[in-house]
Amino acid sequence: MKRIVTIVALTCAVAFQVNAQNTVEENEKMVRAHLQMAEQTVKLADANPTDGQKQYAAAQALVGVAVNTGGQYDRAISYAHKALEIAKAQKERKDTLLANTYSLLSNIYLMQGSVDNACDFMELSVDATEEQLGRYDPATIYNRLKTGLTLMSIYPDTRRGFLNVMQAFYDNDKAPVNKRIKNMEQLNIQFSMAMEQMLTAYANGNRYAVPVVMMDGEKYFLVQTRDWHIGQPLANWLSPNMLRSEDERLAHRGENIILMNDKVEFRRLTKEEGQNLPMVFPQFMLNPNSREVEIAPGASYLWFLQPETYNETVKRFEEFVNKK
């Protein structure tokens, strides 16, 4: 199998590290020597402008110098893009140049602190690997997992990395037996940690959310259920009930429900009223002309209160439930 360069390497294989114990003069000599070697690689690339591997090698060599001088990144990017154009022009993928070049550009931008560009090229490298080797190839699965974990560590939106992590584990399960990474289960803690990060981000995003339901033709905020109440992030509010047995769900259905109207007036439902409270999940259809989703009226949805309004509502809710 063709070797795919791991796309989340934070430095290139050719990058050298200056020994901190060396003298300044020795370090300068090393930098000059590596720069000379890089320039020779660049000359070879210039003499062979249609050879993508040589353009890629020049970019790699310049990155190796830039790690310690910081002055060659723009040139490295230039040669990497030359390699990229040559790779993209190939009618058939003869080598791993496209995936490797995307990976190299990702590393360069990461070193420069350009996170958005780094993440874009990181994912493009995985896409190129999949295009060449297939979705269920172990190299594709491995690189998707590594990319997802890296994205979760550096990109602000947790969903971006989590989708890659989740797909890597899913694809490994669905891959033919002879394609699977054999001991992927030993990495299941990575999936669990990614899921916890995703749940944390989800809870934080729903910190001020409240469900809206319709009852007797009027809109109400659902501020308490058996397992959740306002003042807690709207997360994990349904799963406790889903984990119960059918008998237990039926026995306690409709209990402990409190609604609130637009005037911040609270209403505690009887068990019978709670059993008849409709939680209507929206029926929807895409209108391709307007690019809007058309939603059937009367459906439940989430409403996000402003933090100040939310906190004041929590205070009044606590007064309501604690009054004798």
C-alpha cells in the first residue's frame, strides 16, 4: 500500500532542530548548511517545473529551514501550491502527491498560526486520501481520526473535529474485515473523550435554551420536567427517560411538569394535564427556491433567552417552586 504522510504532523520530517547546547556560531553554521541544501532542492524544482514531487520536495526543504529561521514560509507555500496544481491536474492519481501536499500546507499554516487555513487543508488531505485509497482503507480511517482529534484541540467549533472522529470509528466498524484497523477498540477512550467534549460544547451552547410547547392553542415555555428544570443547561433532558423501562415511563408520564407563559407566570400541571401535553416535533420541507425550511405550525422548538432574562426567570421560578 502506498504510504500516506500523516496529515497532522506538526512539523515536516525534514525539519531540523538546532541544539540549544551548541554555540551561536555552530548554530549559524547548521542553519547555513541546511539553507544551502534547501536552495539546491529549489534549483532542482525550478529546472523541472512540471515535476510535482520536486516542487513538493522544495517546499519541504524550505519548511525545514523556516522552522529555525522563520523567513522561508512564503517561499515554501509558493512551491507547495505549484505541487498542488500539478497533483490536481493529474487525470489519474499516480502517487500520494495531492494528499501529501495538502498535509504540508496544513502544517505550514499551523506553524504560522493560521488555524482556519490549517484546518481546511487538513481535511482536504483526508479527502484526497479517501479519493485515492477509498473510504474504508485503514490509512483513510487513521488519518481521519488523527485529523478529527487535532481539529478538536485547535478549532473553536467542536463539531468540526467530532464529525471526523465519529466517522473514523463508524467507518472502521463498517469496513470489510480485511480493511479494518484490527485493534481500533483500544482507542475507544479517544471516542469517549471526544463525545464528552461534544456534550460539553452542546450543554454550553444550550445554557439559556428553553423548550416551547403549545397547549390549548397558547404558547408556553416548558421550564420543568421530571428530569430537568430551568437553571440547568438544556442537555441530557430526554435521555434519562429514554433509559427507563417502558413500564416506568408509562407509570410516571406527565409528572412534575411546570409551564410558563410570556408574562413569566408559572403553571404546575396535574399528571393528567401533563400526559396530554403535546411535544410535537416539527414536520419540515425544504423550499429550494427560497432555501428556507417550511415548518408545520404548532410544532415545538427551542427558544434562547438573553442571559439577563434567563437568570431573572430562574430566580422567579425558584421562588415559585419553593413557596409554601
